Amino acid sequence: MLKFKQNKLLQGVLLALYIVITSASLYFSQKSVIAFLLLLFSLLLLYYTSFTTRIKWMIGLVELFLVVPFAASGGQAYQSYMEVATLVGIYVAMALGLNIVVGFAGLLDLGFIAFFAVGAYTYGIFSTAQASNFMPFGHYPLSGESFWIFILIGGFIAALFGILLGIPVLRVKGDYLAIVTLGFGEIIRIIFNNLDKPVNITNGAMGLTSIQAPQLFGISFSNASQFYYVVLVILLFVIFAVRRLEYSKVGRSWKAVRENEIAAQAMGIHLVRTKLLAFAIGASFSGMMGVVFAAKQMFIDPTSFTMIESTTILVMVLLGGMGSVPGVILGAAVVTILNLQVLAELTNYLNALTQNGTINIPDALSPAKMQRFIFGGILILFALYRSQGLIPAKNPTFNKAELEKTTKQENAKIEEKAFGA
């Protein structure tokens, strides 16, 4: 086993064979959820190989940008595969944003979906005729080319709402913090639900319809295979930003606040600024994906942003591993795929058996309707047997001898400059 871990050539050959076989299976089958899941599983296998980080990223990018879309395009289920992959990317980005708040800073947030709603309504209002009800200037709806700038605007507006949430919750901790954030999420949903009078801004419970599809160089983005690349690019930016923040001065400040606020403050960390920054950055990622969600669905209403959605995103973080970037990515992918594909396909299969008379399962016990029960059972099992998540967070390790050697070299250079001057 040790020799296999050290043999990168053998790992590369086996991984390449696995990707080729699963890609071919998916391409030549009209619809195979198993083949699609096995192909995505290769990304997890890639994570556990002994390759350098740069090589892993190169292989992963080739697989995501080329292999997965090509393999999925072989059958009639191409758009459904891309729909699932697109939603996985959206939820992964949102889970990474929540991981900053919950995993890094240790601030329990049960109303995170509110920022997603803010981003979605920011684009939805101005990309429909709704904005003409309260805007005294401008021509609405805006064209689909404005989508690209609204990704940034949606992230900025969501960050502002994150700061507004952070200000009143700085004085509470633990369960009280969860209650306040839960109330904030419900307040935002209720506001959007009732903001149709006296001035009709959000169209209330009827929602916003006919939202403009994004356009780029005259090309209209109207199907899931096109949004897949948009989400993938934004997701890569989110992952890069989170990884850089994790080990930066800000990231270390978040973790210090998470472990002990009093000790962190004694070390000179500004608690207010640190917490507000966590809320703002985490919210901005959710707001950006809210803009993409509104453009992809072309319809939004308050029922898309309920407390259940906030709980689902929190489940992704807990299942993957709080504070672990690869763990959160895996947790979000598992929960999303389980919800969108596995449970749905299992329900269809059991319904077919029921219609054929093979078995008789009541409709109320179908896997799709037992979704929350299944998620609850999974959380209980992980809490009992793997409390740190699928991929637990790891602190960086350093070689003491190399650090001492580097310190001596730097001290020697300083002394040399001092005596030379």
C-alpha cells in the first residue's frame, strides 16, 4: 500500500483508465445516473492521489471543462446532467461562503439563504419591467448583457446586507446568535413577499417572471450546458479566494475568534471588524450565485428562499467538515446530488416497481418525500461516528528543522546588512 502511494506513475495510469472507462460508459449510455456519479467520483480519487497541488488542479480543470461535458453530451439526458452539475456548483459556492462564517469564524448562521435571495432579486428586479415602478430614470428591463456586471453588484449588495446582519449580532453568542440570524432570514423573505405595495417592487408572492437571460457577444445563455461554464468560472474564483483567505492574516484572525474571543482580543484582533468581514465576504459569494440562479431559472419567488434552504446549506458544511474547504465542497456535492438525482431516481424506480405489481410502497414513503428524514439520519450517523465530517479540517504542518534553518539564514542576512552599513 505504501509503495502504491509513492508510485505516482501507477496512480496516474489507474486514474486515467478510470476516467476513460466511466466517460465512455456515460457517453454511450442514453441515460445512466450511475455512470455520471462514477465519473464525478474521479475528482475525489484525484484529491487523494500523491500528485502535487498544481498537477491536481490541471487534471481537475481538464476534467471539469472538457471531459464531463463531452461525456454527458452522448445521450438525450445531456441537459439534465448539466442542470445537476450547475446546481452543484451553485450550492458549493454558497456552502463555501457559509463555511467562512460558521467554519472559520465560528458564527452560527441559520439565515444564510437571505443573501442568496438578495442577489437573486437584485438582478431579477432590474432585468424585468419591475424596476420601472420605482426608478424615475432608465429604461427597463435591462438587457441580458448587464448580467455580468450584476454578478459583482449582487455580491456587493449581499455583502452590505451581511454587514447589516453582523452589526446587531455582535453582542450575542451561541444559541442567541442562531436565533437572531434565523429571524433575519425570515424577515428578508417576508419583506420580499410583501414588497408589492404601496410600490410594487418585488411583485410579492407572484414572483418575478421573464427574467432576462444573460448575453455575451450576441449569444444568449438559455440552457444548463451554457450556465455550467458560468458557474464553474465563478466557483473557481470562490475556491481561490477562500483558500487564499484561509491562511492569510484575516483567516487566522477568524480562527482565533472561533477558538477564544477573549484570547483573540487580548492578542490585538479587532473583534467587530473581523466578524463583520466574515459576514460580508461569506454573503457576497451567496449573492453572486443568487444572480446566476435568477438568470438560470428566469423566475424567482419567495418560496425559493425558505429556512429549509438555509438548513440544507448548513448540513452541507457540517457533513463535509466545518472549516475544511475540500470537505465542504464534497459535502455540498453529496447533498445536492443525493437530493436532485439519487433520491429522485430511486423514487422513479420504486414507482415503476409499484405499477408493475412487484412491490407496493405507499406514495407517502417515497424517497423523494422522505428527504428530510434521510438527511436527518445521515447527520445523526455522522455525529456519532464521524463528527469531524467527510474530510476534516487540517492545520498546516511545518518542518521545524527547515524553519530553524530559514530563520538562521534570515538573521545572518540582517546582521550582514547591519554590519555592512
